[in-house]
Amino acid sequence: MIRDVLAVIIGVVLGNLAIMGLHSLGTVFYPLPKELDISNTLEIAEYIKIAPLGSMLFVMLAHLGGTFISGIFTTLISKNIIPIYIIGSFFTISGMYNLYILPHPLWFNIEILLYFPAAMYSHKLMNKLF
């Protein structure tokens, strides 16, 4: 039980760090406008309307990659499937909140359907490897 709770906490923290890292990597390929204030959600919402497709795909990759990485560490700590359900649910709900707060293109909503499978796949992969 304690191991499962620890697995979820560490998984969420490392998954969010991975998302931030992948977002930063994305700005290498698709730099943000210098005048963009990333702490201002209104400015980010306006930028999303004109952001290149590759930039938006990289954002999706960051979100799903972070979920996958979270699932890897969660599985390394706990072999139980319940923490993976929690990880998948956490990132799905976080993604829904993100889509609610910041308007995205309609096609970007597909991301919501992919968080849970990303977590599940990482669990299955890690169980096969270890």
C-alpha cells in the first residue's frame, strides 16, 4: 500500500518534470515569440491560434511522453496495476483541465483519449522487460 502511494507520487512528479522538459525541447525546434509572456494564459491562448502544426504536435508528444515516463517510474516502484490507473486518470483529468483553460484546435482533443493508453502501455512494456 505504501509502495503504491509512493509510486503514484513519484510518478506524477517525474511525469510532470518530463512534460516540462519535453516542452522545453519543443521550443528548440519551434521557438516561442520573444514577446510572448508564458505566465499570461490570454497570450498563450492567442498564440495557440496561430501556432504551427509541428509545434502543437510537439506539445501533444510532450504530454503523452510525460504520461508514458510517469508510467515507467510508477511500474518500477510498484508492480500493482492500481497506481497506473491513478496515473492515467490523473493525466487525463489534467489534460481535460488544460483543454478547458486554454482553447486548442478541435483535433487536439484526441489527446484526451491517449493519456490512459500511454500509461497502460508503459506498464505492460515495463512488466515485459523486468
